[in-house]
Amino acid sequence: MSLRNKSIVSKLVETGVTLLLATLVLFIIINLAPGDPIRILLGTPEVASVNNQVYQEKYQELREAYHLDDSILVQYVAWMKNVLRFNLGDSFYTNQPVIIELGKRMPATLLLTIPAIIIQLTLGIGLGIISALKHNKTIDNLIRLFCVFLSSLPGFAISLMLLYLFAVRLKLYEISHTVSLMRLYLPTITLGIISSPALIRVVRSNMLEELGKQYTAFAIARGVKKRAVIRGALKNIMLPIMTLAAHSSVNLIGGSVIIESIFSWPGIGKYALDSILLRDYPVVQGYGFLMICIVIAINLLVELGYIFIDPRLKRPERKIRWGG
Amino acid sequence: MGRLKVNKNPNLTIFLGIFILIMIVISCTFANAIAPFSPIEQNPVDRLKSPNLTHLMGTDQFGRDVFSRVLYGGRRTLVAALLATVVNTLLGTALGLIAGYYHGKLVDRIIMRIVDCLVAFPFIVLAMIITSLFGTGLVHLLIAIAIVWWIPFARLSRSVTLKYKEEPEILAAKVAGASDVIIMIRELLPRIFSPAFILATFKLGSLILSMSALSFFGLGAKPPTPEWGSMLSDSKAYFFQAPYLIIGICIFIFFTVLSLNLIGEGLRDKLDPFEIIEI
């Protein structure tokens, strides 16, 4: 087995373990919550307006049906088995399967977040590199000012101001609950912009560090063209940039909850927030599970990308000579 | 050619940040002397007035002066955020130090596994889940923060420890018979101090931002105690009528976080102890 395949296998195993542990943590948090889920489901005896005998029987029956008297690990295994059959439980409010409710709203969220991630990466990497190349010039100072300003304001405040400006003052944006391209541009651009500063800053400092290294100085002294020097430096910072880009996309997904609620964009983030305020636990749990999967998948993709980019892992294991 | 300077004059940045921060802390601490009105007394005649000379930031739906409420509210918000940051800094630094010192051993693997597994939760999602299940309120919000906020500190202190633990001084201390605890506290901890402090200033700022966002959606502190978050969620319903309610609070949040970011950036550029990634 080549070193590359070996790394891939070990990464996959590691990711599987992390996924199991993270979902276990989610499961435990939800089970630690005060309140009896069956009472929430049935209502208290008065509310359910049945006599006590029937209520007790039904109560016991449901407790057994949901395995609530077993140990938490047994419950977790039962839940996981259901999850593997794409069954995340039913919503308390609509009685629809959670997976269908989430699935219905997924396209809206993807429509919002994918262009936003593209905007974020373009701004982050582009402005970060420009800022590093022109460091301590006017344009660099402007970009840094922009970053400091944006990262000191709450995201919801920026979104609200833009909403007020575009919807109330300029009348360019329609406030409604529908999904349409005309309603997409503002939330997408906002989301992309408010999540870019951290990336810009890190790309800038990585690039500056690379440009300050001796090999760059030597290349310049040798008369290598500026363009080639920059290309070389860029190649070297690709790996850290990839990790940071992945981290910031994860942040962006968290931030989409805020944007979706403010712009009343009917995606899963807004649905999750509404469900939280309604105490619709199965939906909250399902949403948490989905988010964990997305984050872990992004991290896995980055790690695999590392393995494919790193040339040292290309050759079969036995031919590798470390050092002399 | 040397290392490229990231910032021409970090001293100015630090000074500016400290100046703004001190102004805010003083005005919140002495709110009872500075605030022109009572933060809780209702005055229905003056409800939802836009900013004017008497009411610098206007009045809210009960006719209370927003400026006074922001000053009083700042106390609670700032103290809560500071407390959470201090606890998480200490916890994260200690765990990272232990993990780094016993690199590759069981303790390290357990700590790093916990880190990996908690990193899989987007913070805002985790905080939403916890506050929804255990009830909204400042305490639950702080618990949610405490679960994940130590992670960057643990990572930082682990990597600093890994960087320094093979240094000659530390090996010498070991040869001289110093115990692991002594080496960790006397030799390694002082080296972690300045990067952890810089990270903490950044994190304090982003904590205030996250708290305000969660409170804005009704997951933070409850009214009627004036607190920036609860004021935000109260003002939400009046946003299109009276946007100045939210703007007033956001100005204070902005300057607080800005001052912390300036101090953090300035210190980082000046001391440049270790690469700090604040994502």
C-alpha cells in the first residue's frame, strides 16, 4: 500500500470516530435537558383530558417505545440505527418526518450559502494577497481598515442596516418569505462580505511571512520576475489557506442562521431557529446532526486535499528516504 | 530583506484601543453618575422618540432613555463576557499545556479527541441547542460558551508547549531534577502567557459579538434587566419604526469590540510571539 492510500484510510477511520463521538455529545446534551419528552409529547394529564389510568398506560407504552428507560448508550445505538435508515424522528408541530422538513428547506440554504462561500473566498484570498503585496501602502491600509471595521460589528447589525437601506430607503429589495433570485442577492452578498475579514487577515499575514523568507529575497536578488516570485509564494501558502478557507466556510454556515432569519429566507437555519423558539426538539436534534455532518465532511475534504497535494505522499512507502 | 513588518506603528494602535476601552469601561462603571435618566423608570409620554438633545440615543417603547440603559447594561454584559473569557483562557491554557507536555501520550490523545469532536459543532448552532433545551438566559448562554470557547486556547498553548519543550533550558531543568509540574509552571507557562493574552483580547471581542447575536434572537438574557443582548431582542420588533434603538446599542458594541481588536492586533504586531489564528 502506498503511503498515500495508508493516510487516506487512517483519515477516514479518524473521521468516523470523530463523527460518532460528536453525535454522542449531541445526543447526551439533548438527553441531559430538563423535562420529560413524553410529557411534552402527550401534554400533562389535565391538558390531555383523559383519565389518569389511560394516561399512565399510554405514558409507559411510549416510554418503552422510545427506549427511555434504557441506558444512554443503548438509546444512542437505537437512535443511530434510525439515523442510518434516514429516520431523524418526527416534528412535534407538523408531525412530518424531520428529514423531509429539512430536505424541503435545503435547496434555499444551498442557494444562499454556496454563492456566499464563493464571494467569501474570492474576497478573502484576493484582498488578502493584494493587501500583502502592497503592504503599508494606501490600498493595504484601506483593506485593513475594512477588516477591523467589519470584524467589530455584529453580523446581524450589518444585515439589518443593509436591509433597512435597501428595503425601506431605496426600495430595491422586497420583504417577503419567498425564494426568488431577486431576493437572493442581498443576503448572499451580505453573508459573503461579513464572513471575509478573518480570511483576508490570515491570507495577508501568511503571504507577508512567505514574502519575507530568504528564498524570496534570493529569488529577487537573482532577478526572477516579480510575477514568478509571487506565484512561488502563493504555491507555498496554498496548504494553510485551504485549512483556513475550510474553517471560515464552517463559520459562514453558522452565520447563515442569522442571515436567513433577518432576511426571512426560508432555509434550514431559519427553520432551526424557529423550531428552537417553539421547543420542537426532534427538529433541533436533526438540525444539529446535519450541521455536524456538514462540518466534518468539509474538514475531511480538506484533509484529503492535503494528502493529494502533498508530493511526499505520492511515492510508494519503501522508496521514501527521509534526509540523507 | 528581513521579515516584513505587518504594521508600521503598533504602539499607536494599542494606545488607541486602550483609550477607547478605558472610556467605555469608565462610563459603564460610573453609569449612575453619568447616565442622565433612570434605566428602568418608564415614561409613556416619551415613548419611541428619535435621538435628540435630551435623549442622545432616543427612547424605547416604554419611554426609557436608551443611552442610560446602554450605560447600565454595559456593566452586566462586560462583566459576563470578561468572566467567561478568563475562565476559558485558564482552562484552555492548562489543558493545552498538559497535552503538549505529554505529547503523544494518552492524556494528549484524549484532550485532542475532545477538541476534534467539539470543533465539529458550529458555535452558534451549539449555543442555540443548549439555550433552547435548558432555557434561555445569560447563565445558560455562558454555559454554552464555556463548552467550546476554551478550544482555541488549548490549541495555542499546546503548540507553544510543543515548540519550546525541547529547548536546552527546559532539558537542563529536567536534568537538574525539576518535576514535570515545576517545569510546566515555571518554564513553559510564562512563554504561553503573552500569546494567550493576545488571543484572549480577540476572543473577548468575538464573545461579545456572539453573545449579542444570540441575545438578539431571544436566546440570551431576559428583560427587564438592562443588558445589551436583552435590549437588542426587545428592540427587534420596533426596528422598522425606530432603527435608532438598535443603532445605539450597536455603536457601543462596535467601539468595545473595536478597542479589543485594536489592542490585540497592536500587541500581536509588536510582540509577534507566535502565529495566532483567530478564526
